[in-house]
Amino acid sequence: MRLPILSAIALIAAPAAAQQQRAPFVVAETGQGFAHLDDAVSAVRDGTATILIAPGTYRECTVQTGGRITFKAVQPGTAIFESQTCEEKAAFVLRGRGSAVDGIVFRGFSVPDGNGAGIRIEMGDLTVTNSMFLDSQEGILGGGHETVRRIAIDHTTFAGLGQCETENCSHAIYLAVDGDVVVTNSRFERGTGGHYVKLRARRVTITGNSFDDSRGNKTNYMIDLSEGGTGLIAGNTFVQGPRKENSSALIVVAAEGRTYPRTGLRIEGNTATMAPGAPGNPAFVADFTGQLGTLGQNDLGPGIRIFERRR
């Protein structure tokens, strides 16, 4: 019996469709599936696409060299990238025209120079939402290129990150952007060295975050604006922990230079307390510029001084 042409085509297409559906990495716009993330990234070329990532633990990495790509977990928190780095840098090395990461977990990254990260952003803007960076040398590292003008991080957790065992310390977030860095509604905890947020940025918005250093070890500042900057630090909650490498301050402005203006920086509406056993008398804000903008009303617990001028 000869099958009708349309029925024969359907039978041939069905296994292919099922195979695409089962593929862990699918380009949403085309429906094309791939066994490896880097193959899906290569298929986008210089286009714009969303790569859907199925639940699973992946020991692989990718280098984005063009286009605008959104890396999106099908179910937030179930797509886990672990251990494997590209170019001895990160799980995701991003140097396209723009990137977004949504709902992905990064954990367990370590490389010889001490900067093993979940994400290394080298070119293009970056948005990170609903993600987690765990138990690595660094969470998100990069910037420093003229095409990186804005990095935004929202509803994301950073835990078990940072170290100062190598020549240069690493941090939960370390970004250099001659533009805007926005960190909102995120959680920082259990640091293992360095700073929680270290920025060399012209403008910053750091609002609605939780910095809980009560289980941190060998940590330094909560926020380090290394070369100054304008913007807003507001509505954050800070808990200073007992096992600090540097317990002298929570927020430090321009400790390494005065590249960016400081007079437009507002720090207000934050809450800071000391965990049991934390060394006393840190400054909530330490300023190296002598030109700090507005230090408004902040709710500081016992043992925390509001301000210190440094040189």
C-alpha cells in the first residue's frame, strides 16, 4: 500500500520534530535544537535570538562573538552551568552586540588567575535577571570596552564568591563601565574574599538589595566605587559580618582614583547593622574625594559610624 505523499512527509518530519523538542538548547525564533550551547550560539551568528535552555546540569561553556542573544532557562533556576570555563575565563564569555541572561544558575568556577566567573562580559550591554552565581572565584566580571555602556542586574543571588589568594582579588561583581551599572533587588551573602560589589562606573544605581555578610569569610567592603561615580545607593540592607579581612567601612568611594564625578552621588534610606561578633566602629561610608554628594538619612545600628573622610 502506497502512503499518501502528505502522510509520508509527516512520518519523516515527526522524528525530526521530536528530536528538536528534546534538544537542550533551542533557538526560539527558528525552533532549531542543538546538543551543545556553543553550537546554538554559533547558529545565531550576528542576528538577534533567544536560546531556550532546558532543565539540566551542564558542564560546558560558550563564547558569543556577535549578535544579540538572550540566554533563557525554560524553568528559572533549573538550568545549571557548572565548573567548565571557556578561555580560562567563564562559563559565558560575551563579546557580541548585546546579551541577556535569565533564570540561569552558575556555580563552581575556578581558573589559575583567580578570576573564574559565571559571566565574563567583554563587549556589548548586558542584562541579568532571576539568576544565581554560587561558590566560584567571581560572579560577573568585565566591561572596560567602549561598547559596554550599560549593565543591569536584577533579582539575582550572589553567594560564596570572591578571593584574595591570587595576585589580584576577585569579587562577587567586578565591572568597569563608562556608563551605567544598575544592581537592584538582589542578594549578596556568604562572601569568601574581596568585595561584594566593586565598580569602576560613571553612574550607578544600587537599590533594594540585601548584603548579608554574617556568614562571610575574609571579606572586605560591601560596595567599592573604586574611581568615584554619581547615582543612587538606596533602600539596601547591610549586615556587617564577624570574619572580615577589612572591617573599616561598608561603602567606600574613590579609594583608587577620581576618574568619575562624585558630587551627584546620593546615599540614603539604607539600613545597616552588625552581626554578633562583628568588629566594631566601621564607617558606613568612607570617602576619598572630599566632594561626596548627598549622604542622607540612613538607619545605622549600634557600633557603625556614619562617615569617615579619607586621604
